[in-house]
Amino acid sequence: MNKCAVVVVLFLGLGLAGCGGGSPVAMTPSVAKVTVTLTQQFTAVVQGSTNAGGSWSVNGIPGGNATVGTITSAGLYTAPKFIPSGNIAVGFTSSSDSSATSSVTLEPSPYANNFLYTQNNSDTQALELWTAGPDGENPTQILIPGGFPPVSMLNPEDPLSSISVPANAAVIAWSPEHMFYLFQDDLRAGVSISEGQSYLGNIGTDAAPTAISIIKPYAVPYAISPDGSKLLYSGEQADALSLSGYSGLAIDVQGLDGSNWHTVWAATSTDTIPVASWCGDSVLAYADPTDWFIKTVNSDGTGLNSTNVLGLNAACSPDGKHIAFNQPPRLGIWVMNTDGSNLQKFSYANYSPIWSPDGAWIAWVASPTPAGSSLYKIPFPYPSGSLPVPVLVMNNIAGAAWQ
């Protein structure tokens, strides 16, 4: 008896494929939409046959892969992080003649251009995690889907009792496709941010965030690489793991799964945590706290280059061509090319800059009044005479991520 491939075509639009046979296959659903990183359950029932067995594949690859998406032996399809070019065919090969088709549209994240920000709750004093559109529309609290439970801590006013403390999103970042959010909860493991536990959550599900295995102690995560595979963070030097006491701070890179951990930059003469950002998948930009020059370096530690420009809080543009930063003392936001050329003053605001996903805006969190901090943005390239555009005003915002 001939085998026949039953194909489910996934692309932006509808498409059909299949083959004739004497034992039809009923596919469910016949039409579906799948958002990147999320799942879709498919079923294939071979009608009129006692042999209902078969196997699933994606583009002819058994089980699929990270580029086109994966599918289990039970027909559960997981969409890739990024929408690939061309059509994606999810196929079921039955053990009897069969024919059926379905179609699915792959969709980008509904949060693809949204801000991710922390907002201080004046009642609980917790840093809550929120998201809002590029103009501040539809603010929605997302910490924490699935009811991320509070922690029990000693009551500072009564050491013999305990209090319940909500989750605290101290450091935040988007994944490149804007479906996963990274945050550090400094109350999960202690009372200091340097002792916190990092978590990764999927904004499209109700599942509680999962802990990330960060190899280094006292680590502060900053960003996920544009390809979604690596984590950038600051912590103690790599050679300090087996030693006691302070031995300097470093910029480290590791896989999100904890693999290939290594130190990119290290210093023994400063207590200042270096802040770095990705300039593409393999290059980092950072302000060196030993001399305060903005520098770039490959993520494997090679290719160190200094721009010879003083600065703080370096943030690389999504295309990796520009660096936005603060130039001390309190001289606002500046932008330059990654080699230090074409230095331009951008704003008088002296707060950490963040880029929009398309590189068309630079934003920052400011505290203009005692009533609370606000989020502002301004176009890039800078139009002469432009004023900052308010996004979220007086919302007690502690930090924000955008790209």
C-alpha cells in the first residue's frame, strides 16, 4: 500500500497541498493562525482504516527545526521565533493511502513594537511589569501571568514573624521577537538586586515564568541577543567562582540554556557595574568604568575598540550602526556611529536611552516632577527643534525596554 503525505501549509496567506487516496484523512483544524513561539495542536485521523499510525514533519524534516518550527509525534506544532521566507509545510505521512489539507498563517507578536516597563506600586512597593504601545496606548500589567506567587520573608518590624512580598521586576528586557520577557526578581533569593534570580516568561501564555540558569553569582542580566540565543549580563569575574571575597566585576555572555558561558570584559579596580548592549548578534557596546570611554568588543572577547568618547549607559541601535549614550557630567543624550564618528547631541535629558525596534526613535525614563517618573521619546535622526514626545506621564516608571 502506498504512503501519502498529508500536508499543512503555513504562510502569510492560504495554500493547499495533498494527494488522492482511498483512505481520507480528517485534519483538525482546517484553518488556523499561529503567533511566533506559540503552539497549535493538529490532529490527523485516517478514516476507514484500522491503521491510524503516521509521522509528522515540517518542510520534510522529521519533527522540524528552530527555523521552520517544530512538531511533536502527537501533532503539537510550535511556531519559530521569526517568520521565515517562503512557505512552511507541516506534513503527516500516514501508513495508508490518504489525502487532506489545512492552512495556517504565521503571525508576528502583537507586542512587536510595545514598550516593556516597570512601574512602582505605591501600596506594595513592588516593581510591577507592564507593557504598552509605542504611544502609551493599552497599558497592560503582565507580571505575572499564571499567578507568579509572592515570597515569604522575615518581617523587618518583627523578626519572629513573616510577611508576604509580591514579585519584583528589577531588571527587564525583551526577547528580539517580543514574545519573551526577561526580568530579575531581587526578592526571590534575597533583598539585594545582586542576589536575585532571573526569569523568562512568554507573554502569549498563562504559564508562570521559568528560572534561567545563570552560571555566575551576583549576576545582573541586561539583554538577549538579536538572534535570541545568548544572554548578556554583568557579574563577578569568571575566575572568582571558586574564590571568596570581592574580585572585580565583568561583562559575561552565555547561552539562554546556560551553555558557553564566558567573560568578555573584566576589571579588578572598580565597584561600578558595567552596562552593555548588543550591536548585532556578536558585538557588544559598553561604557568602560575604568576610564569611561565608550568601547565595542566582540562577544568572544576579541576585537576591542575604543571610540575615545566619554560616556555612560551605552545603547546600540537595532542595526548596530549607532550608539546612544549619556555624556557626563549631566550633558544629555548623545548619538554617534559605532566607531566614534559623527557625534551629535540629541537631547538635554540625562537618562539612560533606549531604541525603538525599528531604530526610528530614542526613548528614556525621566523624573520631571515629584508626582512620578515618565517615559518620553524623540525621533531619530533628530529633527532640528523637535521636542520630546510624552508616552507615559507620571506613572512611577522605574525602567523600560523597547527593542
